[in-house]
Amino acid sequence: MTDTKPYYMNQTGWTPDEYYGLHRYLHRLILHYDRKKDEIMSMDVNKMTDETKVLLYCVIEYYHLEELFELDNLSSLEKCVPLTTPLVLGNHGINEKNVYEKMNVIL
């Protein structure tokens, strides 16, 4: 078993449900910032795929936690651009216009 965090994993061949699992992991991580502060502050954005960066950006924006972009290790996420190819996260919908749609992520 590997100790590699899911946001550093090679995502070659991932299914929509695997991306959804990553999204849920990032979602819980950011939502519980008070308890997960050490992990968040140690994240290395440079080791992440574009898909992971966009998912992390979306979660932060969705919860209006933009102050996290002030962390040195997450500041580059502010320059995140939409993915060129849609990223489908399984069959889990959000029925409103949101940051995910803007960043070309389909729930």
C-alpha cells in the first residue's frame, strides 16, 4: 500500500468515479480546514495534475474560502484556468451554475 496522497497520484486512465473520489477527498480536506490545516499547508501544488489543481480551486471557490489562496503553497491556484477537456466526475450533479462549470468540470 502506498502513502501517496490522492492529490499527487498519477491519474492516467482514471474513471469519472475515481475523479469523483479525489474531489470528495479534497472537499472534506478543505471543509475541515481547522482540523486539516497541517496537511493543507504542506500541499505542493507543483506535484499536482492540472485536473487536481482545478478541483482544488473549485472546492475553495465553491465554499468561498478564497483566503486559502493567501497561503504560500496555494497562491498559484489563483491563476488556475479552465481545463481544455471537460472533466466528468461520475454521475453526481449540482443543479446550479457554479465554479465547476466555469472551470470545465462536469458533476
